[in-house]
Amino acid sequence: MKQFVTGGVKSGKSNYAQELASLSKKPVVYIATATAMDDEMAERIYLHQQNRPKEWDLIEEPIHLAEIIETHAKPSCCLLIECLTLWLTNLLLAKDESLLREEIKLLLHAYAHIESEIIMVANESNMGVTPINALARRYCDEAGLLYQKIAKSSDRVFFMIMGLPQILKG
């Protein structure tokens, strides 16, 4: 089962994805993509850590997500990836176009072909005003295209609004 959970900031994505992972009744491997570039982000990461079950395995990987997915994918476990938004941001900030293209290609291949139960989490950020700066517009374009492909390959897609899951697919 491949599941994709998206929604706005503080819409309940993380809690719902964790609930789905727990419902799998399988050991969970939590793959975190965040990097603490400032104190506020460090605090967000800390709060996420405190909210997760302690028995879940944790892998932190900001760039090479597909490699980690392929290494840890087993039918007997559930992978929870949080989140595609930060992963994509890390790639864009690396300013290496070939790395960005290659990692997206590898991720889409891994997601389409793995046997594990997998839950992807991403922020939906393309429902507002077009950003004023080039990097933010580029991010919105890349995220929109990536999320369409992830949604297409997913068995179930959820859009979170105020903590309520809206079923878009499955």
C-alpha cells in the first residue's frame, strides 16, 4: 500500500500519517528529511521527535531519499517519509540541477517499485498567491510536478484540512 498525505502547514498531516503507520501493525521506519538550519527549525524537529513513538526506527536523510527507501523496504515493515517538502527544498538549496533531476528520478522509481507499505508526507503550498521570488516559484513548480507523480503512483491520497482527512484517491 502506497499512501500520500498532503495539506497545508499544521493541517494534521504528521499526526494522520503516524496514525496510518500505526494502523499498519508493522514495524515502522521513520525517514526524516529535515535539516535544522535555524533555531526555529530545530524546535520543530524536536517537537516532531517528541510526538513519535519511541519504538520506531529513525533514519535522517536530507538528500538521498530513494537510496534509503530501497535499502529499508521490506514487505514486513512500513516506511513513513516526512517530508517531501523539506527533501525537495534541500535539493533546490544544493543548487545542483543534475542532483535534483537524478534524485527525483530515483525517488519516483523507488516509490513505484517497492514492496513495502509506504506513507509519504508533503506540504501543499500551491494553493495561494504566486510567490514573488524566483526560488519560491521554482519550488512551487517542482513540488506541484513531483506531487502529481507521487499521487498517480499512490494507492491512497489524503488531503488534510483542519485535522480532517479528505480522501482524494483510494
